[in-house]
Amino acid sequence: MITITLPDNSRKTFDSPPTVREVAASIGTGLAKAALAGKVDGKLVDLSRIIDHDARVEIVTEKSPEALDIIRHSTAHLLAQAVQRLHPGTQVTIGPVIENGFYYAFARKEPFKPEDLPAIEAEMKKIAAEALPVTRSVKSRDEAIRFFRDLGEEYKAQIIESIPANEELSLYTQGEFTDLCRGPHVPDTGRLKAFKLMKTAGAYWRGDSHNEMLSRIYGTAWLNDKDLKAYLTQLEEAEKRDHRKIGRQLDLFHQQEEAPGVVFWHPNGWTLWQQVEQYMRRVYRESGYQEVRCPSILDVSLWKKSGHWDNYKDNMFFTESEKRTYAVKPMNCPGHVQVYNDGLHSYRDLPIHYGEFGSCTRNEPSGALHGLMRVRAFTQDDGHIFCTEEQIESEVTAFHAQALAVYRDFGFTDIAIKLALRPEPRLGSDQVWDKAENALRDALRACGAQWEELPGEGAFYGPKIEYHLKDAIGRTWQLGTMQVDFMMPERLGAEYVDEQSQKRHPVMLHRAIVGSMERFLGILIEHHAGNFPAWLAPVQAVVLNITDAQADYAAQAADALARRGLRVRADLRNEKIGYKIREHTLQKVPYLLVVGDREREKGTVSVRARSGEDLGSMALSGFAERLEAETGPR
């Protein structure tokens, strides 16, 4: 007799071990038809899995959070089967699920090209329509190696050879195609209805440039055509908003081969940068932060003490002078500890808040570099709080409110909170990590926040709260962090004198709101599609004369507005007014101020909004007051 406990704690009994499919059918025919897979005691399994013990069982349907990964993994197998039908002799390697989709890497003499994708996609749809049953079998490692070598799948055999000999391996078969996989998979290929192949790319076998080059095909898969269409529409919108394209259009920045992963900021871009930096500087000043500045190059001995050498050295740049080795800083925290240590501190001094727009450099792989989003040299709005354990909750709570206010000011209102927990490897004992993680949980409860926990994703020195912002087209970006660190103050000798005149190590809170300034500006560009609110726009208004007769007045008007601290330029070129309006509209300037003879005589400007709306004639002082009122959080 097998007893199955369902999610609502109701129970069903079976005379013999049932499959997951039979459990679903016992609940209802509708659920049996909707079932994709199951969870037995929390573990994902196929519908065909036999349950041979009393267990808790949940049926996975398209409404379940696990459904998309199952669909995408199954679609990767569908892709591999279609490729081998159309291109016999092609060997399969690996086909994992990735964000929003999947890829499969193939070994063949000729790499796949984009023009190959329509035929492969059509074959995938044909196989899906065949509704081939997907069945699972189990083999020993040696049996699996022989099986795949007999098929001519040498790469798959190599993968299996790297697996411990005592492991049993699961194979999945659909029609003539069999692949190695942990599963679970959909019960038949007919469940795969909404997918599209996106691109091709090359990749070395096992990521080693000494190995053969493989050919990857990337795809996306969704539960239904509506979701697929929405995703493809989002991609189209993202292409329009690409910060690299807008950066060129608005003359904000450029990058070049001689400086991979580094940014050349143009006047417009640096003006935008300064609006963000000066805004953040005001936020920190009003929150009691003292701004500091630390060296960019420090002896490696300090990085060994801090723990970065053992956990981060592969991402660091090094230099030598006079037989000493120095590291270019990838983070600001060890420097801030040195500032703290250069003096004596009492418990009465705590908390101490240090902030720095610190320049950092990390040795990111060249293949991972992407515009402003992934660079090697960047600036962080970095800060560290030295406090007692009792002060953690109040400091985290204050930071939380501050971060949410900043995000609102920049136009982000949809924010998810996540708590990244202890990784491997890490510094410190489980007891210390328990204390740090619980401190952050307590603080989030005090904020009334809801959060998701991310096991294994904390920093090597402590857990962290992460702020994930959704942009205007629905993409999510991880920005701010708040990290609790009991390790580094002790390793670097930071101390304070407590109420009993005993020396103790402070807690160090690592915090950032926008994180990398470069990355944040890239996100900001794409979120607003370059249509920045007036307070952020590099140029807030342009004064345009209709003929040369108004040139002097236009120049004087622009100068008067600029003297009020507004970012206003005059365009006095001998061009038609329509041409100048179109040009500055493409430059996404918030306001265009047109002046003709009437405006010159009355001392006014004719105001046109970026949207094309005619706002009418205004006195120069009236427009200045309007723009000042729009210049946001200052």
C-alpha cells in the first residue's frame, strides 16, 4: 500500500506503486491532461516515474514555476533531433536551458549559419506535430558510453566518461533520437508549441580554445504563442533601445579596440554622468555619509589579508614596481577599512558611514564585455558602514528606504527584493553565516518587505540583499546591494572600544544603490530610450532662431537661461527651422524654444515639447520657472 500526500495535505492510497501520471489521473482527468511532470518529495520527475514509497507529490502543469524550464529543455532535444534528421552525421554535445530559452552545441565540419535556421525550425514543428512519446531509460556509465559510441556520438561519450563510474544515467528517447539527460521532460513532443530559433554562434568544446570549435544554435521557447510573441516584441523594443545605438545617436560615449571594456565619455555623456553622480552625492550627504577617496593600487599583501586573493585573484589586474607586486583594486572595501583603522574609535562613534565614487578594475573575459553593461573599468557608488551588531537592523532599514526612494526618482517603481545566501567557497564558520543571514532577514521583516531567497549566491565574505528593478519593457536588472560582513573587519584588524573598555571588531555593511555607474547609465539609457526627464537630459533646451535677424536674441535667451543653471544651448545655424527642429527632436532634447520676430519683440520664446506638443508662447522667466520645477530631485 502506497500513501500519497498532495499539496493540500489530502491523501490517496494505491494498492501498488503508482506512476506520477496515475496520481494525476486519480485526482482528475483534466489534471492528467494538463500534467507536464511531477515533484516527488520536492524532486522533479517525469510523469512515468514510479513512486515506490509513501511520498508527498505535486503535479507540475503549465501554471507551475518549473514548467518553462521543462519546456525549454525538451525543446533543446527537439532542436537536436531536427538537426540530425536534416544533417545526418552531426554530433550532439550539450543543450542546456538558459535565460529565456536554450541552446544546443553541435560538432560538424561546416558551422551552422543564420540561413539554416528556418529549415531546422520547420523540422522541429513537424516533429512536435508528430507528438512522439518521450520515454526514459536508465543505463550504467559503461553501458551509456558504449551506446553513444555505437551511434558515433564521441562528444557525448566523453561527457559520460567524466561522470563517476558508480552513477546510473538516464537517457531520453523520442522517435529515433536518444539523448543523455537528467530530465524531466514533457511526456510527448506535442506539448512543445511555441518556440523560435534565434541565432548561431561558435563555441569551443568545453570552453577551451585548444579544443575544436562547435556550432551553437540558440532558441527561445514559451508556454504559448502569446508569450512567445510578447517576448519577440520585447526583443524588438530592446533593439531600438540598445544603449550602444542611442549612445552614438546622442553622442554620449564610445568604445574602441585599443581599450577593451573601457569607456570614452563625450561631453553629453559626461553631463549625464554628472547629473547621476551629483544626485547620489546629495543623497549620501543628507544621509550622514562622509566621502573618502582611496588608492587604486595596493600591495597584494592587503588583498591576501582581506580574502580577495584566494577568492577573486583571477578577476584582478596586477602590476609591479621595485620588486613589489600590486593589485589594481577590483573593490573599494579594503581601502575603506584602512581609512577606518587610521584612528581610534569608541562605540559612541558608531555607526560610521564612508562613501566613495570609487574607480575599480576587473579582468572580465573579453567575450563577456558588452557596452556599458559589462566593462573592465568602472566606478561604483560604493559605501561602507562600520557599526555594532545591534545597529545592523536600523542601518539596513534606513538604507532600504533610501534605495527605494532613489529608484523612484530615476523612474523605476517595480522592484523585487532578493536575499543571496552563503556560497561555496566562503570565509567564516556556519555560525557566523547564520548570524549574518538572520540579521538581514530581521531587517527586511522590519521594513515590511517581501523577498525571495537565493541559496549559494552571496559574496564570499557575507550574504547580501539585492534589488532587482524592472525596466520600461519588462526586463529585470540587479542593481543595489546591502551586505553584512563579519569577516573583513576581523581579517584587516578593524576595532572599536565597547562600553566595558574592551576591543571588539565592528560589523561592516557593504552597500551600493546604483552599483556600477557605467552599467546603471546603460540601464537608464535603455529604460528611457534616451528620452531622459528634463532633470537628467544632457541638454534640457535648445533655442532656435528662424532667421539671422533673431540670432542675437536667441543667443541672449540661451545665455540668460544658462546663467540660471539650466543646460540650454542656442542653434544659430543658417538652416531652415523645420530642419533644426527635426534634428534636435532626434537628439531627444526635452524642449525646443523657437524665436522669430514676434518673440524677439516681446521677449518671449515659443515652446515646443519633445513629443511635438506646442506649449505656446512664454516669457523667458516663465519658461525658466517651468523647467526648474521639472528638474526633479535636487
